[in-house]
Amino acid sequence: MEFTDPSATERRSHWLALVTLAWALLAGAGLRLVWVDDMEFKADEVWTFQQTQQAGRTAAFPWRGMPSSHGMENPGLSV
């Protein structure tokens, strides 16, 4: 079996893909830390869990989707 060395173009392409992926991950992490107010809050998760437990039992079943803590409805079948 004969193995050939990848061409310079292929090596450059792989290197560029790795650099692009690393840049995207670092940019995403940096932006996530810059906008602290955009972080999720555990209180919102607790509220959503309570809504799912009450749906169809002590509250009406939300046929068009579960409400969110911000007043918007989640997509249908989100129970």
C-alpha cells in the first residue's frame, strides 16, 4: 500500500478549518461572558418546571404551547 503526503492545499484547508473553529468557539465564549444579563437563571427553570407539572392537573392544558416566564408562548407540544 502506498501512502501519499497530502498536498499543501489540503493541509492549508484543514489548518484553516481548525483555526476557524477555534476562533468561533473563543468568540462565542467571549460574547457569552460580555453579556452577563443574557445568562440563564435557575429561577426561570424552576418556574417552567412548575408550569409543566400543573398543566392538565391544576391548570388548563396549554394546547398552543407552554407559557414562558416572559409571557410569550413556547411552540405547541412543548409540554
